[in-house]
Amino acid sequence: MAGKLEGKMALITGGNSGTGLATAKRFVQEGGFVYVTARRQAELDEAVKALGPQSRGITDASKLDELDVLFAQIKRSIGMNWTNVSKALSI
């Protein structure tokens, strides 16, 4: 039986601990794929290890100059044009 979030993707900032990690775990349990960010690489690596293959750790979203890198990483991994994604999500 597929989970409620099968085929869905989420970007969770601060996904290495606390509420962010709990949210990421639930999303994965329901069949979704999560991108998690964290400020410290070691904690990010541990979170991704705990979340398993349905997750990927990406750059520190707290640094504004790295947001383009963040979105480019997501765009590459899902193989979609970001403009089309933003239109589909109405953002």
C-alpha cells in the first residue's frame, strides 16, 4: 500500500533535529522524498543517514547567497525547470 505522500517532495530547513527532523521522518514514512538543510555538516550527514535513501542533505539555507545553489540542486535532482515548478506550486 502506497503512503499518502508517495511521489511528493519536500524541502525541510533545519531538518537535522527537533521538529524539522521529526517532520522529515514522517514525510519519509508516508512515502515522500525530503531534502533537508542544516547549518552544520556533521549533523546534516547524521540526519540523512537516519532518514535513509528517500532523503538528501543539501546546502545551508541560512546563507542567502547559497539559495541559488539550493534550488539548482533540487532542480537537477528532479529534472525540472524551476520556472515550471514555481508556476505549478503557485509561488
